[in-house]
Amino acid sequence: MVRPLRIHYPGAICHITGRMLGGWQSQRDRLFRDNSDRWRFLACLEQGVEDFGVRLYLFCLMNHYFHLLLETPQANLSRFMQSLNAAHTVYFNRRHGRPWPSLG
């Protein structure tokens, strides 16, 4: 089932969750395998908050997923999340030798 479109507007307060594809039981499918992964994610998050003018109120990092509570004064949630997810994914895949998905 497809998620409904998110309505963007200035000043929106959003609860965001993100996780890695795969099963939660596997060590291989963890979003954060160690503290280096967590620190790098937080650095990417800090850079995104600065670049996109997002107000971050709360965050929670679990092994397999994360939660963010934030406000988007400029209605730019999609661009912020795309930047955050791309930056962390590139780092994670390179560090852990994960293959890039084929596009066809």
C-alpha cells in the first residue's frame, strides 16, 4: 500500500521515522552497526539542519531505525530527508562494502 502524499507547508511539525530494508533480527540489516555509524548519521543530520533551516526538536537512534521530531519553516521536508538519507546511505554502503543496487 502506498503512503498518502505528505502535505508540505511552512512551519509544519513532523514526526519522521526511517529504517533500513531487511529484517530486524539480522546484524547485517542494522542501520547503525556501531557508534561510528551513529556519529556519522548525527553529523549528516547536523549538516542537513544547518543547510535546510530545519528546527530539530528530538531524535532517537535505535539499531534498526531512527525517529526525528522537527519543524520545517521553509516547507522543505522532502529535500531535507533526501539529503540526509543519501548522505548516510553513501557513507554506510562504502564503509560496510554493500553493493550498489542495479537499475535495470
